Amino acid sequence: MASTRDALIAFWREEEAVPFQGWDFSYLHGRFHESPLPWDYMALARNLLPDAANVLDIGTGGGERLLALRDVWPPAVTVTEGWPPNVALAAERLGSLGVRIVAANHHPLPFAPGSFERIIDRHTGFRSWDIARILAPGGIFLTQQVDALWGWDLQVAMGMEVVERPSSYELALQYLRNETNLVIERAASNTGTMTFSDIGAVVYYLKAIPWMVPGFSVGSHLPYLLALQDRLERGEPLQFETRQYLLQAQRP
């Protein structure tokens, strides 16, 4: 048994060292699954772009999803990204295509009032008042966001104390209504699951998202990883709760 566990731990350390770039989890194909959402963010974004003069993609990562929409890009495309490795990756992938790349993760965003007819944002924080400021009259904002309680039970499994907090979805709606004159056209939230097939996939995932379990490493969290391995060997699924929400709003 000891040799089996030693081999597992060695494998987990290998997974810990696998590089992650952009916002691409394809390395975990077949080992990580999220339950489907009741909406299709990419389809909604695709429908919004063709009749616009420009678009801002907030937090583009490595440009993975923006590139999937390339056939419907408006004439002018701007992206922001705040994580330095992703800024370089976005520049490499998008720069030659005429995309303006702005290294920013602060508010207010460095754009003039009324700059954009379309603003899209998948999983990057925003401020309602700032979106309203840079959105052109008649412009549309579309965002899909991860709730603050995403994966709370995975955090608990990693030894964290999770503090009860308000729904991010309800707060976002409140801020949109109280801070802006934007008209909310779509609003939906969803609670689902994410499932891992093995502990190595958990290790890779937590290393890729360092803010979820701050200071995570195989060495520092080994007892918790071993407890999850015991759970897996008992036939229990490595399944944790996900929470997301979608908002679409238009400036009058």
C-alpha cells in the first residue's frame, strides 16, 4: 500500500509541475467535467457582435474564446487582460490580427466614456458603474460570472474555512440597478457540479487557479489530497458544487 501511495504522490507532483497558460483546461479532457449550463454564453456573444462597430472583451485570457468568435468580429476589437503571462499570450495570438491589447485589471478601465458598442466578459470581475461609463448609447454588455461560492465544498475539503456570504448574482443585480441606468435584458443563475476523475486532476486545477486555495501545493496540502484519495477509493465521486450567473444589459 505504501508503495502505491508513494507512486500516487509522485504522480500528483508531476501534475503540479504541468504548465498552464491562457484559460485552457483541455489538458484535463476526460478527467474533469462541468455540468451543462442552461444558457450558451458563446452563442449569445456571437449573436451580439455582427452588427456592432466595435467590441471590448474584458479579461480575454489567452484569447481562446475570442478567437472562436473571429468570423463575427466587428471592425474594431479591443481586449483587456491583467495577468502578465496571459497578456503576453494574448499579444502573441491576437496582435497580428489587429486586436488592441490593453494590460489592465483595475477600475476605472482606461477607456473614454461611451467607447464601446459591445462589451463581453467571461469570468473576469467588473464594476457596474464602469461598464455603464464606457458603454456607448444603445450598447450592450454581456457577462458570465463565477459566483464567489463556486467550489466552496472543494475549499472545505482542502482545509479552508469558508465564510457564508451573499450571492454574487444578487449583488450584481443590485449594483446594476443602483449604480447605473442600464436596462437588464437577461438575468439567470445556476447551481451545478464539477467532477474530477482522479486527484491529479484536482492538483492541476488548483494550481491553475491559485486564488481558489491560496498557497496550495501537493506538499502543503498532502493530508487533504490523501483524504480525497480515500474518498475516491470508497467509490464516492469527487464532485463539488459550482455556481454561475449570466447578465445582459443595454444602455438606453
